[in-house]
Amino acid sequence: MRTSAVRWVYGLLVTFFTAMFLLVIASDAARPASSRIVGLVLWAAFVAVVGLRSARVGVQVSDAHLRLRGTFRTADVPWGEVRRFHAAPWRNDVGVFVDVADGTELRLPAILQGRRVSWPGGSTRDVLSVLERLRRDMGD
């Protein structure tokens, strides 16, 4: 599944940049300061980008589409292409997925069935019923 691949890529990137940081910054004093600064800048830039993207992870709803914003990718699904929402095992919990008209299945980032989900003006533990109501209202 794509989610597993993304986790592996993320883990490898973090490992690579951390190793690069440690090698460049913590290397012997004979190494020029400029190379240590470059390593620090690259590491800080990577951490900043991943941190900013991670802070914006979630689901946004508009009249036109459903926006699924993950750490490394964002998908806009027009309401007319949403076929259904369903819950399925994901990691050690129950994730919420959307089936799209072209046959793809996308996981809703940061949404788990049975956990409290809040938005301005409300909250619920049964996110599937709320999403299905939205699909019916917006898809028409």
C-alpha cells in the first residue's frame, strides 16, 4: 500500500539527513567551517519543511472538493468523484478511507474512526456518518 511506502521514504530521509548532519557537524576540527554550516542549513531546511507540512496535515472540506493534506502529498477529490467513505484497519487502529470514482482508495490523514474529531461548531466520534452526510449534501 502507498502509505507504507511513504513511511519508509520518510524514515529513510530522516535517517539520511540526521546522519549527514552528524557527520558534517560533528566531524573533526580540520574540516572547514563552511561545510559544517552547509550541513546544518540543509538539515534545518529539511526539518523545517517536514515540520511545516506536518502541522498542516488533515482534511479540508469545501463546496467543490475534499482536500486530503498529508505530510508529503495533497489530494483534491471533487465531490462528484467521491463514491463512499469506509473504515478499515490501518496500523494499530481503524483508519477512514474514501473510494474515488477512478478506483483509487485514499486514506484521510489524521482521521481515525472512533476517535473524537472536532471542527468549528461541532465534534463527533462517528466520523463516517458525518462524512457520508457531507457526501450526499455536496455531491448533488
